[in-house]
Amino acid sequence: MKKAKKIINNPKNVVNELLEGIVEASNGKIRIIEGVSALVKKEIPDGKVGLLIGGGSGHEPLFPGFIGVNMADGAACGHIFAAPAPNIVFEATKAISKGNGLLYLYGNYAGDNMNFDIAVEMAEEEGIAVKTVRIWDDVASAPIERIEDRRGIAGDLFVIKIAGGISARSDDLEEVFRITARARDNTRSMGVSVSAGSIPETGEPTFLLPEDEIEIGMGLHGEPGVSREKMLDADPLVEKMMDKILSDLPFKEGDEICLLINDLGATTMMELLIVNRKVSQILRDKKIKIHDTVIGSYCTCQEMAGFSITLMKLDEELKKYYDMPAESLGFTKL
Amino acid sequence: MKKAKKIINNPKNVVNELLEGIVEASNGKIRIIEGVSALVKKEIPDGKVGLLIGGGSGHEPLFPGFIGVNMADGAACGHIFAAPAPNIVFEATKAISKGNGLLYLYGNYAGDNMNFDIAVEMAEEEGIAVKTVRIWDDVASAPIERIEDRRGIAGDLFVIKIAGGISARSDDLEEVFRITARARDNTRSMGVSVSAGSIPETGEPTFLLPEDEIEIGMGLHGEPGVSREKMLDADPLVEKMMDKILSDLPFKEGDEICLLINDLGATTMMELLIVNRKVSQILRDKKIKIHDTVIGSYCTCQEMAGFSITLMKLDEELKKYYDMPAESLGFTKL
Amino acid sequence: MIIMVREFLNLNETRNMFLFVSKYIEENKDFLTQADKAIGDGDHGVGMARGFIAVREKIGSKNFNSIGEILSSIGTILLTTIGGAAGAIFGTLFRGASKNLREEDTFSVRILSSMLNDGLESVKQRGKAEPGNKTMVDSLEPAAIKSKELLTLPLKDALIAVSEAARIGAENTKGMIATIGKAKTLGERSLGHPDPGAISVCLILRSMMEYVLSL
Amino acid sequence: MIIMVREFLNLNETRNMFLFVSKYIEENKDFLTQADKAIGDGDHGVGMARGFIAVREKIGSKNFNSIGEILSSIGTILLTTIGGAAGAIFGTLFRGASKNLREEDTFSVRILSSMLNDGLESVKQRGKAEPGNKTMVDSLEPAAIKSKELLTLPLKDALIAVSEAARIGAENTKGMIATIGKAKTLGERSLGHPDPGAISVCLILRSMMEYVLSL
Ligand SMILES: Nc1ncnc2c1ncn2[C@@H]1O[C@H](COP(=O)(O)OP(=O)(O)O)[C@@H](O)[C@H]1O
Ligand SMILES: Nc1ncnc2c1ncn2[C@@H]1O[C@H](COP(=O)(O)OP(=O)(O)O)[C@@H](O)[C@H]1O
Ligand SMILES: [Mg+2]
Ligand SMILES: [Mg+2]
Ligand SMILES: [Mg+2]
Ligand SMILES: [Mg+2]
């Protein structure tokens, strides 16, 4: 088994070192919380509803790269592909809390759910109010009847963008929760992969895929997708994915959406653009209006090759918060 | 030899399809020039000094992804890793020309130099004034005495950013040329690679590197770097690269710079951040001030794994143009 | 050689038993990771080893006042160092196990049974998994149930029986389709592979048994 | 069998000769790409094949009025379809070669020599390469020089000698350190490998020779 060659120091230190790398890039705006792998903004206005995101590491720029202007206030980060332990979440919670409660926003995985829930219990013992939105945008991971069993993938970016916007504007935790939950409810994604990533501590590919096969319905980790098929050309592959995504919400003629074509790690921008060409053609044919298109590496799975397509349906309110400027290491908008 | 699995349609159509993907993502702001692989902005004010960038394809988002607000007006794109033919450059030139001449800005390679030069001759025959700045930021590619033999790598981003700024502000081609050339003269980069990319038409890795070796001084194509060494940890590797970059300009105590950590294709953001941590520590030790840090995939070589470090030294004028907001598919700044 | 029949362990021996468990998990890191690669994200061994190495480092030479204190210390260390589903689940297992053992200063079959059953209850509360979901509960529950029948056996015999129950439980997960955790998206593709967390439960009980046998 | 000694080709034969060259380059696509992989970016064969396939498609059944027109058409097609260094260089080669041949309607040794020498001059002007830089000039220049000595030979013999001179020139690039083009950053690592563009020059001349021999 070919081991991945990575530009790192001790594999055990990757998370701390990457967080330090973000702090260095932040021009003094972000700090690390001593002793735990969490980053928070240095200046958070009193009374602001705190927006805490987080999850396993290895998906950068997701999550810690989305701290910034009109984005998240902090991120609790676990080891590679492992949800953050509750104490990490709790320390970040205390650092962000400005008297008006916090929204926890993260991907819907057993590990994240349990660890964040333990942190909620700890926060409540300290008198800090917490509401939670779990992101479950991956249409491939469970049928719509069991939407709460779906996992969170690249739709994270759009939901965080909306949550960052509303939490900068409203000091009402209920409202922040409500609008963020609606962004989540309006977001659908699906991913595919053509080759695996690896975790630094083992260096081994997290799965093996024959040379002529593609994994359909891939998530953000090494866990396999929902099916394997013979490798397809970009256009028929996109058609297949779009069928599943569009019929799920469903997205309909006249809808207005934001579109994300997300690289899962090692897929080239060239490929993403070829994918976007077809996605956009399909949307035009269906008379679905694209309000904004985002293309690049936002939610990754180490050096996994593959991509995902995300659509978020807008309404007037969501559009208002989406259109707010934002600035962070991983996502910036004029 | 393991062939790369890419999400494309016919390998011969990748360039046209990726350009269409950019047009689709531009929300009506960018068009393709019928019959040639060039993109231009739809609305360019009369009298604007045109900024035309370009080069081989396969480096996305470089070049066509840097067309936008306070960025380039158009991009002439060649086949994968091949400079654009002169007629492509010429057609883009005519589309952009608004009466005040054009600046051609591209990486310093034999192929680009010759093809753009032929286009200059064609433009001049049509009465369009053209000035050229060739970017040669790669310190590894030739000694400083032969700086004009150096190739252009990820420093392209910063030079394009400055040129986009000044060309939006000044209608004097000479001034646009002068300031862009200064940005170029103040920019230094160096890259390394741990595994090769491939061009879609062959699917084969453009070079073979033993499992335990790293190519030092890597450019943006398959052409090898300047030396091969045993694989290093991130920190000593960064020290080595920074030694070479810092001593070249040289960058000195009190200087203020912009910093780019660029992924060459398949390197994870995790690794880039670990690299940034060390780069920033070294700069702090040398008392060189970081004005802004950019980290991500900007100038790539298909799915090559590796990264480059770029420093651009600022002065008051360069800083003014760097700090202008900018928006494009590949680079956005508040 | 006459094998001494131990009815209980004192506090230091109990601590040492868990230090032995820690080494055992650490040695099986790759094995657990491979199991997680088959149906999960390939990090279970990495996480479990990280947690149990931290246990060894932090309680290696510490003195405790009760069995409950040992278990809750281990639980907190696992909870704060493993992360992921395993951190919450195995942390909760040990913390839950400690619940009724704050006054106990010897480890016996009765304690073993209390620990397994209270731990099981906490795990189910936290993770909402039931037997058949293909999780560590499928290994833990049969062990916990079995332990209630063994209260009159010598400690080593009880541990042999309990760890055999856990092993069979883990073995049975091969025939289950995962409906909880990272394996659940696989559907039928998870068939034929055992659940990594269930294997960890086996390893913990098996190494406890080996420790007691070695006394 | 008696081999006819051809002193010249008419316009259609000249066009067909270059169609034969095109097929020859196309067939050697992988070979040229491998050569470029060794010291360049691995696309030389892809580009040359793209250009010469376009030549075949565009002039396959076209009638021309002069040798110069054939050459300049080919040059423009190469210039606009290959891209990269090769597009500029081989496009310039054919366009330059056409310069003094606008009035000629037969292809002879004199024309061959005019074409090679004018083409060489244009290439040098465009690319500033001199012999020894490890480029196609190292193959083209010896061929061009040689051609001047052969004006009295039959066309086939002249093409044999000229393509041999180009072959030796290309062979000699193995011993050179590249100082121009994508290979120049390699320094000494470029030693031992021939220049891909120089090989292309050989292939063009060799296939011209084969075509004439086949008549
Ligand atoms: N809700 C749950 N209840 C009980 N055990 C669970 C639950 N979710 C996951 N597990 C256990 O956790 C194991 C996976 O642990 P690990 O791989 O370390 O975490 P992650 O799934 O976060 O990568 C599974 O094999 C399963 O036994
Ligand atoms: N300045 C130059 N003068 C003459 N030939 C050149 C020059 N630069 C490059 N070449 C030729 O071009 C060849 C490379 O062509 P190709 O690989 O197609 O283009 P690129 O270098 O742009 O990838 C080299 O082998 C060399 O013979
Ligand atoms: Mg995990
Ligand atoms: Mg090339
Ligand atoms: Mg796991
Ligand atoms: Mg080449």
C-alpha cells in the first residue's frame, strides 16, 4: 500500500500546528485557546449571539478557516476525522459567550452529536444558553424520511455563511437558530470520489477503489459512499447527481439558489469548472436561477480526489444574509 | 504507470469546457470569444488600459479565474501547459482594447514570450499599443544575475492583483506598466513538489519521484525542479526555502510584505497551514512584517502535490493597490 | 503450579489492570484501525490508542480512593482525549460505570457487573443505540447481561465468561447492517465486517481477564 | 525494380509530402511526449500531433498556387493550433521557410535548401536560440547548412543527407545542457536526454525523405 507523502512535522501535532497556522494568517484577529484545540476571534462585541462551529480536523478550510467577519466566532476542532471532545467545545463556548447565548453549528455525525451534546450540558450548568443546528445536507446518505440520519458535507459552507450573517445582525438566539435551521433545511448536496485520502497518523488510503470505479455518495471522511460504479464521463455523472439533488428538496422552476462546486481535496479546478459547466446548463434548462456560484476547496477530506455539488434555495431573508460581505481564511465575499 | 482518474469528458475539450464553466459562474459578467480560447469581461469602460493575462491551461484558477473586479480584463488561454497561440492573444486584445492600450502580463516562459510577442506585432499593426511585463518570481530557476531567465510561478497572483488595481485607477499605460513591473521586481517565490500531476490527454504522471524524495525548486508544469532531495519534515523544508527566498531580494528587517502559501494542486490546506506557521515564525524572527497572508490553491499544476511560498515586498504605492477590494472566481478580497 | 484463585483486586491492582488494558489497546491500534477502514473512516485504533496512552500517562502512578474514582478518571481522560464517537462512547462507558462505585475499594465480580451494567445504561442514554444497530452495544450488552449470572464465580472465571460473551456479541455484528455511526451509509455493504467499537469492548474485557489470570 | 530518380515534386506532390509528414508526426506523438517528459513538461508530442492533424484536416484536399503558399499555410496552422514554444517555433519555421518561395511551383533541392535556411533564420530571430542551447536549432542548423552543399544531388539523395545531418544534430543535443526553454532549469540533469524539438525536426525531414523515396 502506497503511503501518502505529506508535508508535515510529527503526525501527532498536525492539528495544533495547523491551528497555529491559521492564527498566524489572521493578522492578530484570532487566538488559540490555551490547552485545547479551539480557535476564537479576539474581539467579539458584548451581547453578540456566539456562533460556534466545529468538527473533526482534516477538512480544512472547514471549520477553523471559516472564523471571520460575518462568519463564525470560534471553532472547536477534533483530531483528524474525529469530533472534538466536549471539553474543547466547552472551553470555546466560555471564550465566545457574551451574555446572549450561543448557536452550535456542525455536521450531523454520531461523534459530533454526542460530544457537542455533552458540551451543551456543561454550558447549561454554567448558565450559558445553547441552541444547536446539525447540518444534514447529504442526500445520498439516507432517504428523505430519515433526513435526520443524513450527514453534513459541503453544505456546511452555505449554512455557516447564513449563520454568520444573521448572528452578526440579531442578538436573539431564537432568531439566529430559526434562520440558520432554515438555511440548513434549504440545502442539499451530493459527493463522489475517485480516489481516497489518508490520515497522517497511518498514511494509508482510507479505502481502496479499483482503477475504473467511482464511489457515489461520498462523504467527507474515509467512510465509503452509498455505491460504486464504473467510472463515468463528467457530464453523465453530473446528470446523475443533479437528478438526485434536484428531486430531493425538490428544487423547482423559478427557484433561486446558491451553487457550490466543492473539491474534496485533490480534484483540479479544471475538473470543477467542467462540472460547473454541466450543472449550470442543467439549472438553466430547469429554469432555476443561480444567484451566486462558488467553486473551490472548502470542505475537504485530505487528499481525496472527488467533488460535491451543493444547492441552497434562497428566499428573501436567506438572500439578505447570504449577500452580506464576509471575510475569513477559507471564504471571502465582497 | 498508474493513469490519473479525472472527472472530464473528452480530454481534447477540457480547455473549452473549463472556460465555459467560468463563464457560467460569472453571472453574466464574462464571455468567451467565439472561436478562440479566451475570456474577456463584458463591460470594460472606455479609455481603460486593458489588462490581458494568459498562459497555458491546467493551472486554474490562474489565469482565467483572475478576471474580475479590479483584476484582469481578459485571459488568453492555451492548451494544457502550452502557451496560447498568437491569434488567441490577438483576438482577446481586440476585444479588450478601449483606446488606451493594453498591458500583457504573463509568466516568463519561452513559449509564452514568443507567442505573446507575435501578438504584440499583430496588435501594433492594428494600431493598438501594448506593453509587456513578464513575471519571473521563481528564485530557484536561475541565479539573480540571470533574473530574466527565471520563470513565473505563483507570484503571478500578487502581480496580477497589483496590475488589476492600478489599471482600474490609471488610464496611463506607462504608469500601469511601471507599477506592475515594480510589483514583479518585488516578488519572489519558490516551490517544491512531492508527486507529479498529469496532463489529461496522456493521463500519465509528468515525472516520477521516488517515494522518499522531494523535488526542490518546482515550477508550475511537469518540467522538473532544480534538485531532488530526501523527503524532509515541513519545518526544515520551509527553513531551506525561506533562506533562498529571503536572501534573494533580499528581504530585510523592517520590510513589509504580502505572503502567499500556494498549493500546487493536491496538497491539503492542513499542510499549507503547517507551512504557514513556520514561514510566519521565521518572518517574525527576522522582524519582517506580514501585511496580508493568502493561503490556498491559486496557481496549480493539475493534481501535483506540493506548494510554493511567495513574498511580495510592499511600498506605499503597492500597498494602496494591493488593498483595493477585488473579486474574481479565484481570488476575492474585501 | 497452583493457580491462586483471586476473589478481588485491591485499588492498586485495579489501577494496574487498567494500565494493562491500556497497553493492550495500544498494541491493537492497527488492528482496530483496519476494522474501521472496512466500514468507517479508519481512525478507531488511532483514537483508542491515543486515549489509552493518555490513561497510562495520567494514572500510571497515581493512588486512588475508590474503584469509582479509578473508573471516572479513566472515563474523563478518554472523553477528553479520544474525540469522535469513540471518545464520547468509551468516555461515557467508564464514567457511567463509576456511578455506584464511589465507596468501593475492591474489585470483584459484583463490581464488574455493576460497572458493565451502569456503563451500558449510560452509553445507551448518550448514543441511543440499541442491540442490532451494529455498535459496541452489541458486544457490551451481552457481556453486561452475562455478568449478572456470574456473581458466585471466582473473578477469573467470571471474566472468562464475560469476555467470551462480548466476543460472541462482536462476532455477531458481522451479520448486521449498520444503522448508527459512520458505517450506516454503507447499508448492506457493512455486512460481513465486525463493528470496530464492539471489537474494542472485547479487547478491554479480554485484557482485564488476562491481567487477572496473570496474578 | 528501377528506382525513378525524381528531381522535383509538383504542387500536389509537395502538399502530399507534408500530409505524409503530418501522419508521421501523429504516429510519433507518444515518442515525442516521452522525450519532453524527460526534460520538459511532457506535452511536446501532444502539441505537435494536434498541429499536424490540423494541417491534414485543413490542407488535405486543397490546391495551392505555389510552394510558398503551401509552407505558409502549414506555418499558420501550426502557429494557431499547437501553442507553447513548439507552436511559435514550428509555425515560424514554416512561415519563414515560405518567404522566398511565393513564385515557385516545384519542390527541388534548391527549394529544400531555401526553405531550411530561411526557416532557420526566422526561428533564430523569433526564439534567440543559437546552436548549443539544446533546442531544435541544433538539429535544424546542421540540416540547413548541409543542404547548401547538395544542390546538384537528386532530391532523394539530398533528403537522405539532410535528414542524416539533422539526426546527428539531434543526437548531439544529448551532450548539451539546456539553456533555453522549459528544460533550462534542469541544468546538468538535462544531460543524456535529446531535445524533443530537435527530434521533431528529424522526424519532419525523415518523413519527407521517406515520401520521396516512395514515389
Ligand atoms: N451512538 C452510538 N452508540 C454506541 N456506540 C457508537 C455510537 N456511534 C458510534 N459508536 C461506536 O463508535 C465506533 C466508532 O468509533 P471511532 O471510529 O473512533 O469514531 P468515529 O465514528 O467518530 O470515527 C463504532 O464502531 C461504534 O461501535
Ligand atoms: N527559443 C527557442 N528557440 C528554438 N526552439 C525552442 C525555443 N524554445 C523552445 N524551443 C523548442 O521547443 C521545444 C519544446 O516544445 P513544447 O514542449 O511543445 O513546448 P513547451 O516548452 O511550451 O511545453 C523544445 O524541445 C525546443 O526544441
Ligand atoms: Mg472519525
Ligand atoms: Mg508545454
Ligand atoms: Mg472512525
Ligand atoms: Mg513541452
